[in-house]
Amino acid sequence: MADIHVEEFYKDAAIALVQLYGAFPRRINLFVEDIAGPDEPDEFGLHSKRHMACFGALLWLSEEGLLRYVDTIRQEALDQAVLTRDAFIRLSSPAPQALAREFGVAEENSAGSLPPSVKEDLSTHINLIRTALRSGNSARISHIMQSTFFADHGNH
């Protein structure tokens, strides 16, 4: 079982990437509260550790070349964020068949009842991430995110 902060990182990263993919190629403001939930700064104006971990995850995604942004809005959001080319290509690409079978494409879809183009869309990394987020299963989200971004994928 992974540490809770690592599972939260994967979930935060997944939500942010799904939001950015849904808006691509438009730039959007990516708010921490939309990802990690509401946060009230303390009497000194400091955010919770959870809020700051999510903000840190967004900055890390940028540092690793998965998103770009113009500026930060305090520690509340990334201003004018957009996916990078590499992130867009990775999210749009088909996941390995074993991963798609395990987590994404339902049995009825693999039985041949859907057209090939629909099956291909359902087996993309972004669709697997969306499916994992809908499930709410932290282990599934972590596994999909690890497979999508941290497994050796050759040129990607």
C-alpha cells in the first residue's frame, strides 16, 4: 500500500491532466480548490498541508514538462495553464492492451460490439484515467498514472 501523500499526488495529477485535456488547446486557470477541495487558510494566511501538496503537484507537473503556465495566482492556481505537446500525445495515445483490458475497456466492448474507432478511443490513456477517477479507487488511479507517465515508453 502506497503512502497516502503519494496516492493524493496521483489523484491530483490525474484530475489536473483531465481538466487540461478537456480544455486543450485553450489555456485555463487551474485552481487548487477544484482539484483538492476547499481550503481555508489559517489565522496566519497559510494553507493546509493538503492544499500545498496539490499546489506542489501542479508545479511538479510543470517542472517535468507535462504542462505550461504563465504565472501562479498566489498559491491558489496556475494562470493560463495548458498541456505540453508530450503530455497531449501521451494522453491521446492508446494504452498497452493489457492495461486497457485490466482497467478500461469493458467486456462488452472487447466482444466486438463496438466499432474499432470507438474501441481505440476507449483504450487511450486519458480514457483510462477518467475511468479510474470515476471509480474513486486510489490503487487504480495510482496504477494508471504510474503506467501512463512513469513506465518506460520508449520515445514518449
